[in-house]
Amino acid sequence: MQKKTEKAKKTWFERAIFLSWYCSKGDCKFCYMSIQKDRIKDPKKARRRKEAILAEVIISKVCGWKVEFLSGGYDSYSVPELVAITKDIHKITGQKQWLNVGVLKKETIRRFMPHIEGVCGAVECINPKVRKEVCPSKPIQPIIRMFRDAEKLGLKKAMTIIIGIGETEKDIPSLVKFIEENKIDRITFYALNPHRGTIFRKGPATGYYTKWIKEIRKNCPTLQIIAGSWVNRLSEIHLLLEAGADAITKFPAINLFGTRYAKRIESEAKRAGREFTGTLTRMPDIDWNKEVDKLGFDENLSKNMKIKLLDYINQMKK
Ligand code: SF4
């Protein structure tokens, strides 16, 4: 009798779509925005151009990368502007989006429906003392309120957490409790990537980072777990997947498309016994202009998107 081959579990790459370099809080001690804030006087000038954002979403779709969430600092866009961008991204991907743009009130969240699957709370750290020091202007209670409001609206809830900013393993049970109490559907873990100009110098050790993921997977079997990597941490990806991560994020996939770094992600997935869906290495052979035309955006936006797409594709081909 022919032996039934077991299907490999899938894994994939998720790309956060970054909207702006401005954040009115600007004082989270690990954050790149905290270094930028004083340099950016006009928040509007810190925004990415719409055609660049949408071109990046087209590339993500074609390459099989899932949009992780739409991410921007506090007060970088007005609500109507954000709603319009979310609607366009929904149109391109055919998928409802996750919003990670700060704490939103219930009435505001309602304005994004039916284009969102859920909201993401930037919890970052579960230890209250460390959190207060590291994110002084981002209290946890409003995030919890947003989760409750999202639930009342029938939306899902996600959160982000950064490992290596002063918490310890003793905080793991608090994270499990938080996930259970707030009925979190998905979590993104990041290993601290210290930015020059911040107080941090070193990211967490691999064993420590994977322990968090492993424990959360063990205690929260149905939670979707996304794990952040970085160019200098790619060799740990198989361990993150083996620990229970579903997918990988935080890799400059356009700039490093097709490079040995991108190949490493795909081979790390294989090493963990996973089937990698999508591609970080094979340039899709399609008519990119047609991808824009079929969306039916106005002429000027379509023209600018095509220019930007060409620019990104040239970067990917380098
Ligand atoms: S609120 Fe978010 S974007 Fe703003 S400084 Fe803190 S981590 Fe950075």
C-alpha cells in the first residue's frame, strides 16, 4: 500500500505596510520614530506617498506576502485619509486589513468597517514597570478599552510585543493571562533591534527570544503567532518556526529580494519542515502595468503607481 505523505505545514512572510515616519508620541525608548520626531516639524512631510504605499501592496500581493497590518505613528494621518488608504489596500489585496495606528475610539473604528479584520494594540511590553519606563506616553488601559470596543464591533484583536527591552522570563505568565483575558487572536513578536540614538545596544539572545514564543504557543494553541526577524538574525528563523511561530515578518523584502538573505529565509522555513508559500527570491513574470490598470484608480494615481512600481521592481532586480 502506498504510504500517505504528510503535508508540510505552511509558513509565509508578512509585510507591515508602513505609512509615515511621524508619531506625535515619539517617546517610546526603542522606537526609530523617537529619534526622528524632533527632526520632523511638519508631520505631513513625513508621510509616504500614496502611490508608494499602494505599489508596495501590489508587490506584496503578487509575491504572496500577506499584509501584516497598516502601521503608522500617532496623528500622522487624519481619520478620513486613513480610511481611504485602508479601503484602497482592501481593494488591491481583496483582504480585510489589520490597523496598527494607535488607540482608536469605538466610533472611529466603526468608520473603517467593512475594510478591516481587526485592530492591533501596540502593547510592546507586559511588565508594567518596564512598560512605564519604555513607553511613557502609551498607557495600557486605552489599548485594553480599544480591544473591548473592537470585540463589541465583531472585530478581531492583535497585539505586538518586543522581547529584549527589560522584561524577563518571569513575565511570560502575565502575557499568557493578558492574551486570554483580552481574547487576542494574533500576536507579533519582535526581537529588539537596537537603533542607533536610542538607549538600547543589544537584541535578545536567540534562546531567550524563542522561549517566549514556545511558551506562548504551548499556552495559547489557537493564537496566530508572527515572529519578527532581521537581517542579522536570519539563522534563528527555523527555531522561531519550531517554537510555534506561524509566519515571519520584519525583513526588508523589496531591498533584499532575491539576495542570499532572502534565500536564507526560504531555506530556514524548509529546515523547520515548513512549506514556504509565496516568494522572496523569484521575480514574478507578469505585466505590472496591468495589475495597476485592473484596479480602476484615477488616471493620475495609476500613472504614479506605475512609476513607483517600476522603481521598486528595479530595486528587486538588482
Ligand atoms: S507610539 Fe509607536 S510609533 Fe510612536 S514612538 Fe511609540 S512605538 Fe514609536
